[in-house]
Amino acid sequence: MSRAAKEYKTITKVLKEGDEVYSQLIVGMEPKEDLTRWEALIRGPSGTPYEGCNFRLHLSLPQEYPMSPPYVKFEPYAMPHANVDFRTGEICLDILTKQHWSPAWDLLHVVQAIGQLLDEPVSSSPLNVDIANILKANDMNAYYGLVHYYIKS
Amino acid sequence: MKVDIEEVHSVFAWTWHIPKDNKDGSLEADDDDDVCGICRASYNATCPSCKYPGDECSLVVGECNHNFHVHCIYRWLDTTTSKGLCPMCRQLFQLKRGLAINDSQLEKFKELQLRKRTNTAGEFADEDDEEAIERAMAQQDQAEVDDQGDVIMDQGLVVR
């Protein structure tokens, strides 16, 4: 059985049984058409400006998966975040690059890492310069305000 | 009483003999129910590209006590991005010495290691690396031209 099929089994089980770590973050996660394309819906972590909103992730597995990392994006124009390109949804996260990926990680790890990124934006490697600059200036009011403005519009 | 045996059906079960000498608590091994960390299939099953379990699709034990199907770990170590590291602990992956299960693979892994070393010594085998270097060089030029460039931003681009 392929690795993706194994993961499908694990993910279904984890979501059904309500795992402590993942059910906080993941609303739903399932393959589209075949096992190479997935969609996940994640909850904005509490204590962040994303709290109270859900965000959709698109994951696609390259043919070499798990030797190469999955491609992961947010929905375009939906995620205002220092390390996410707002227009495309592209995510800047080290474990999603070929140089840092390990086949020991799986889709659940990836989604969890993205959840963590929402909690801890890295302003030194921005894809959204506006938000990164506000974070660098440590202006929390402006940060919450700008993120909320983007999410609502 | 006399018993006549008409037919005998033998049933065999086998598992890989994996040394478990990690009682010193240095490793959190085996909490994942003995599955290969790469393909997530049981040690005693095959890797995804094989049909029958057994000698053809055997298991290997790393010096770091992480076990994989030989095909899975070989495929990983054969990628330029693996840098020869164990997927689980990121130490240099070496076959553990003195284990019957590893013996038949030693040559193959040694050959791979040698090939990787000569590859990376001569050229930048990785496209991404090449791109990164090009980008870094372009940025250096840029920085020389424009001293007032945003230093933090430039760093950000290099990290990406």
C-alpha cells in the first residue's frame, strides 16, 4: 500500500477519534479525486488574530512523495500572514523546502507546522511585507487590525 | 488407540529479528508500532514498490537505531537533498555493524556513499543550490550598487 494510502487511513482515524493535538487545529482534511490532492480546513489558533476563522489549505503530493515535500498553499486572497503570499497563498516554511524536508514527516505534521506558523509568524523571511513590517515594529494593535481587515474584506 | 495422520498443514510465521538494545532510554523508538519511518508500512511488510516481504525487501538498522526498509532508505539517501542523513534524527545514516540483517547491504551502501561524495565534491548537483547561489550573487552585486538597500529584507530573500 502506498504511503499516501497509509496516511489517509491514519488521518481518518485521528480525526474521527478526536486526537488532542490535531482536533484543536484541524476542522477537516480529505483527499480530492485521488490521493495526490488534499484539502484541509484549519482553525485559526486562539490568542492570534486568526482566532474564530477557518482557513482552507490545498496540499498536493509530488510523484516522489515522501522523498520530496508536498506543495502546500492557502486559498488565494484569504490568508494575511507575514510568511504567506496573500495573492497566491504560497507559504514560506522551511520544512516545505527540499533542503529541509524529511520523509519521516507526513501531512499531519505539515498542517501542524502551518498552524504553528500562524501562531508564530517569522518577520525576517516575509512574503507579506506590510504585515512583516508591522510585526517588526511590534505594533500589536495595527497587526490585529490589518489582519482582521484583510480577513473581513 | 491408534491414530492415523492423513494430512499435515504447516503454518509458519516470521518477523525480522531487530535488536532492541535501547533500554537506556536514549531513544523513543517503537512507539509507532514498528513501522518504517519512510513508507509507514510495517517492518515485516514490504516497501510500497515490492510485492512479497522477505529477503528481497529486507530491513536495515542504522547506527542511530532507526530502522527502515532497505529500498526506502536507499531511495532517500540517493536523493541529493538527503545529504546522507537519517530522516528521523538527522545524523549521518550508517548501517550498524555486526548485524546479520545489515551484512548483505553493507557493500551497496558503501558504494552509494562513495558515489554521493564524488558527486557533491565536483559540482553543485542540486538545482536549488545553484539557484540559491545565483540569487545570493545577484544580491551581492545589488548591495554593492545600492548601499542603502534594506539589509533585513535582503536577508529575508536569502533565507527563502
